[in-house]
Amino acid sequence: MYKVLIWIALVALGILAVKTQFLTSSTFGPFKEGCMQAEGTTEARCDCLAKYVHKHFSDNEVKLIMGGKISDPDFRFKVDEVVRTGSNACAAE
């Protein structure tokens, strides 16, 4: 029985290590800070918008968005749509 518990603990530790090392976003904090610079925003609203945007785009895409380096018109339209929808959803909360 104790071997099963040890295996469960090892698997849980492995999952925790992978999650903290590879699944954390390096752009979440900077995106939220940039949002907070806008007039009339709250921390809760920026947190909500950052989560919404990161749910729809990868870290690399968020870096492009924050850097203003979007050249594809279709991707720009998608970004505008996601930000607009996310802003409306977060304002309703």
C-alpha cells in the first residue's frame, strides 16, 4: 500500500514541477501592468482581461501584441475581437 502512495506522491511532484517550469506565462504580469496604466481600470478588471487574453493567445502571440508587431490583418482582427469581447466580459463582472 505504501508503494502506491509513494508513486502517487512522485507523480504529483512531477506534475507540479512541469506546471511551474513550463506552463507559467512570462507575459501575464507585464500584460496586466500595461492594462493597469490605462485610466479608469481596476486590478480585478485587468486580471480578468489578462486571463481572458492568455486563454486565447500563446505567450509568443501576446509578446507580439504587446510589442505592436502584428502585420497580418486577419490576426489583428482576431486580436481586436478578443480584446473587445474580453473587455466587455470583464466589465460585466
